[in-house]
Amino acid sequence: MMDLMIELQEEEAQVIADLPYLSLLLNRDLTVAVQLKFVRETLVLSTDRFTQMPNVHPCLMGLVEHRSNVFWVLDLPQLLGFTPLDSTAIETHIAILQIGDAFLGLGVDRIGRVVRFAETEIVSPEDLPQTKTPLETVPFLRGWLVKSEGIDKNLYVLDTEAIARFNFTTLG
């Protein structure tokens, strides 16, 4: 009986040690993850809610007002060097991040699910040189999560704060 209690306590400790991440699908073959603590909410918005601005980074889809907050929405696949979102789409799936007092919307193909994994499972990009990663991705990449329990494909683990610090108002 005592062995069973110790085993259960070890499993509980493992669940607590794993951090929650939200997976975001950039296309049907490519998934990224951001720390859930930065995700304020997810939603699907009509593209006519975007106010486009001239002379900004090409990945900026526009400004959005939502719940009395105005923030940029960016085309996350394009920022990371992948095929941009379909510009003719009627709606955009958005993960709204909050870093400090600032909000930022990440436009993606689809919002995924919450996955949990330990920081120690994240593999540095330098440790996987055979992985073809676009150069545009590197400044925003914490690392890779190689297929593991409950996760059916490799994930790019993004540095949310690096995305928030990037100067999107200059041409790319």
C-alpha cells in the first residue's frame, strides 16, 4: 500500500512539473507552441475587423479592437518564414497574448489544444542541425519538442517574449 502511495505522489509531482502550452497550427503539417500563461484568449475574427496600416512589417495583418483593447494581429506563419495565411480567408483564428500590459494577436490556421511538457524536454535548435528551420524562425525559437507522450508530432516551442519585443512597425 505504501508503494502505491509513493507512486501516486510521484505521478502528481510530474504533472505539476510540466508546464501548459497552447499548440497553434500554422498549416496541417506544422505546429508551434506558446506558454499558456501568456495566452489571454483565443477567438475567430472576421477579417473585416482588421484595420490595415501602411508602411509596416509585411506580417502585420492589422490592428484590432477587442474588449476595449487595441492590438496588432500578425501572420505568425509569415513571421516565422513559412507560407503566409490565406489572404482571401473570411475569418482568422487568433491567439491573443498578453505580455505585461501589452496585447498581441497571433493569426494562425487553427488553434490547437493545450499540451503539457517539462522545460527539460525542449531541445535546442543547435542540437538538431538536421532540422530545416527557416532563418526567420530562429530569433523567436526556444527550441523543439520532439515527439513525446501525448504529442503526435514535433513542435516548435516559441519564445513569446521575443515575439513581443520585435519591432514590427519597420518594413521587413
